[in-house]
Amino acid sequence: MSVMQRSQTKAPAEAADMEAGARARALRVPATAQITLGRLAIVVVLVAAWQLCSGRVVPAYLISSPTAVAHRLYDLFKSGDVWPDIGITTEELVLGYVIGMVGGIVVGVLLGSSRIAAALIEPLLAALNSIPKIALAPLFLLWFGIGLGSKIAIAAMTVFFVMFYNVYMGMGTIPSGLANTLRIMGASRQVMVRQLVLPQLTVPILAGLKAGVSFAMIGVVVGEFVAANSGLGYYVRNSTDLFDSPGVYAGIILLMLLVLIGIGLVTLLERRLLRWRR
């Protein structure tokens, strides 16, 4: 077949692919809008059911109501009393998240690269991970004090294990045959990391980053529940002691919003880094 014939045969195929891609993009927008509307509808139904049940089916002092919680949030932001608590919890969340993330990635790569080190250390890490984090909170309070240090340490340890196991298992999925082939071809360590290790670990790391936001918040709240004099976790605990149901729900909503913001940022990073897969 001549070059001209091959080009003529290829042109309709490329045109068909472009047309199919255009149709897919055209359908993607309505589908996204429908999903967004569906989510909003679910939220509206849940909030309406909550409002109807409050004081009718369940006593209001147990579940409060959306209107009472909204009024409490408005008062908190209007007075500005909640901003210091938000700032402290955010600082603990970010620092604990970053420390745990870096530590988990580094240790996961090191143990995933050495069978001897993995055989020696991984069982010890598994035993440490089996201890409930709330049981370790008093020890961290003794070691790091009642301030930010203890909450950051709990959050960092919680995120560490999430990242470690994701990266460690990801290292185990690297094709050994491909790695050996690259070594035989004389690939340097930098080339191995850039062309083989990083692409293989991108998905496990991003999955750990997304899950780590929630786990970091759990660690922060556990620390603030055990002993603190500020932060959103402290606000929720104090509201519980005072039987202030709207305050409890308002604090929980603020904690949830912080987690959603963190997950949203990781999702944006994920879309950017995994663009090559699409």
C-alpha cells in the first residue's frame, strides 16, 4: 500500500476519533450537572428530614435542628469567637498531615527497597499500628505537653501509617523484570526513580494523601478531646459538657468543612498529576 493510500485510510479513522471525543465531551457536561443536582437533592432531603424530626420524632436537645445550627454558626462567625479555634485546628491538621505524609513515604520507599529491612521492621510497625491511637494520646500529652505538639504528633502518627502502607504495597507492585532490564541497560538510579518508581507510586501516594486528610483530622480531634483549651475539637467537647446541641453540630460541621477543603485540594492535585492517564 502506498503512502498516499495509507494516509487516506488513516484520515477517516482520525476524523472518527475526533468526532467520538467531541461527543464524549458534549455528554460530560450534562452528566456532571446531573450528578451535582443529584447531590444537592440528597442534601436537601436529609436537611428537611432533620428539621421535621427535630422536636417531633426526636427531642430537639438531642439532635438540635438545621435552623438552630445555622443560627449558631452565624453567631460564631459574627462575633469572631470561632476564628482562633479554626486557626489552631487547621495548624495542627496541616503540620501533622505533612509530617506524617513525608515520614510515611520515606519509610515506605526504604522498606519497599530492602527485603531485609522490611522483614525486620514491618512487623514492629504493624504491632505499633494495632494500638488504638486514643490509648497513645495520654503518652503524647506527657511527652509533648498540652499544646500543639501533642495534637500534631497524634495526627502525624495516624497519617504516617496510611501513607506507609500505601507506598510500601506500591513498591511491591513494581515489575522486577522491568527493573532488572533497566539495570542491565545501564540506567542510573535517577532514571530508575523517574521512569519506573515514581509512575508506579503516583496512584498509591495520591490515594494515601486523600485518605490521610480524614485520618489527620481524627488524630487532631482525639488530642483536643483528651486535653486542650482551644480548637474545634475542644469546642465540640465543651459544648457536649454544657448540653449545647447546636454548638456540637456547629463544631462538627466546621470540622467536616476543613476535611472537605483538604480533600478538594488533593483532588485538584490528583487531576493534574494523573492527566497522562486520561
